[in-house]
Amino acid sequence: MSMGKRYDLTERERYAIEAYRNDKKSIKEISVLLGRHYQTIYREIKRGTIEMMDSELRRYKKYCADTGQAIADRNKAEKGREPKVGNDLEFIRFVETLILERKYSPEAVLLHIKKHGLKFKTEVCLNTLYNYVDKGMFLNITNKNLPVRSKRKKRNMRKISKISLNNVKGRSIEERAKEIMSRNDYGHWEMDTVVGCQGGNKDCLLVLTERKTRFEYIFKIPDKSQLSVVRVLDNLEHAYGYENFRTTFKTITMDNGTEFLDQIGVERSSLVPGVQRTVAYYCHPYCSFERGSNENLNKMVRRHIPKGADIANYSEEDLEYIQDWMNDYPRPMFGGLSSREMREQELA
């Protein structure tokens, strides 16, 4: 294919470049495959490369076709009219406040605007808002300030027949009623721990997530011991009362971490001797997807407490703020309603 004088790269070619880079192809290989000059591909990749952050809050760089196309479109329109957001300082400041101070995603920002009926001169869709960030149209926001944009893929669930070897007495998740998977019934929870820096204090977080509403509880515990876990549940039962606890925490699903292996302590009421307050289930080993709500919300916790941070440095007031932030966060899955609002509907 001739590599003579050609017009600008097309959007399709930019997506091809992104696919080839994901396949680890070199610039020279891509230039041959597309019939483009080496320098053309080199400049495009340099122009369209952005810094992103993965779910573990590690930064990495990748070429993004959408960014490359957005920059090309902007360059073509430089002599034309200014994009409408550039004249709407109120909108710009509002978006920057929610993203920088409240740690909202662009999608959460638009849901908040719609939910509260706020009016600005600028009305944009989600892709346009992301493009504005990519093009540097916000003074104080870059992609570093945004959570990773999720691309949901249907997961192939595989049947696993063995329970963890260190928890042969635990009640397997396979015994859990099928209806619980549907998330139609309120009161089924997932429980996990979030650890801090290695070699530091033993403080960690115990998090409980209600499967239907994604309502979250966050507790700081002094260590990852069975005693600390059971003590939190005992305190919760005392706060709720036995009957309310039993109907609110119908089941609790956990992994096989040693801190969760006291099934009797988890299930046994601390208020009514000899009575069971909840039903505990244990996931299969290495199957975090069986606690999908926990795993996803733990990533939200990490927006405030980065991996490797010393949890001892976070006060109860800090944790209460994070808990409230999560429970009041606009949820796309609920049409912009928060977990707190969904929970209030369940309890009404």
C-alpha cells in the first residue's frame, strides 16, 4: 500500500491504532498495516495518549482513539465557534466542585444535576463531558481526577464444587437460596475487610454491603481477628435490637479469610442466649465475584483511603464521612437515587 501524501487520519483508523497498541504492535508495524507514514502514527499516538488509573489506583498510560479524535475535531474547529461549555463558568465551577471535592464521577455529576433539577446554560451528555475533560476544557480537572470508566462485561460464571480447605465446616454459598442472587429481597449482606499498609498498624476496616440497595456500613477494627469481627456484629445487634437485627441482616456472605471463620460467633445472638441472629455463607476460594457488591464498593472506599495508607490515621469521623458519602452517592443503577434513598424505600 502506498505511503504517499494522504489526508488526515480517520476515526476508524484511530480505533485501529488503539486496537493494535492493545495488541502490543509497534509504531512501525501499525504504519505498515494502515499504509501511513511512521511519523503520522508516532504523532497521533503521542497526541492521543492519556494517563489513567486502574482499580488499584495505579497510574498507567494508553492511547485512546476517542481522545485522538477529540483533539483532531478541536483542531479543525479552532477557527470556528467556541464550544458552549467555554462560556458557562457556572457549569464549569459546579462540575469541578463535585469532581474534586465530592469525588464524583462525570456520570454522577450529570445524575446529580438531573435529580435536583439544576439548570445551566450548558447541557451535555456523558460522552461529551468526558471529551471536555480529555480536551482540557476544565481548568482544574484532568483524567487523573476521574475514577476509571467501567466497561461492564458479562462474566461467565463457572460452577465450583469445593469449599475452601481451611473452612470445611463453613456453610457453602452453594446452600444459599437462589432468590438471594436476584437481589429482589432486602436484608442480605456481604462482608469483607479492607487492609492498610503492610508493616504498619494492624488497624483495618470491616465493611458490610446490603446486596439490594448497596447500603454500606464501615467500621474500624484493631486487627483482622475473629474476635474483632464478632464484636462489631454484637455491637450492631445491640444497636438494632435482636428482632430488628434478625430481619435486617437475614444472611451475611463472606470469603474464607481467617477473620470470618467463627461461624458460630457470627450467627449466634449476643442478646438472646441460644438463638441464631443471622445465617452465614462462605464463598468459594479465589471467587471475589461471589461478593460483587463488596468488591465494587471497596473501590469507592479506596478513593478516600488509597491502597497502602495507614488506616490508623483515619478517625471515626473520617470513616463516618466516607460511609455517608458512599450511601448518598448518585447511583446509575438506581436512576440517580442513592443507596440511602433505596434503603428508605425498603424500610417505609
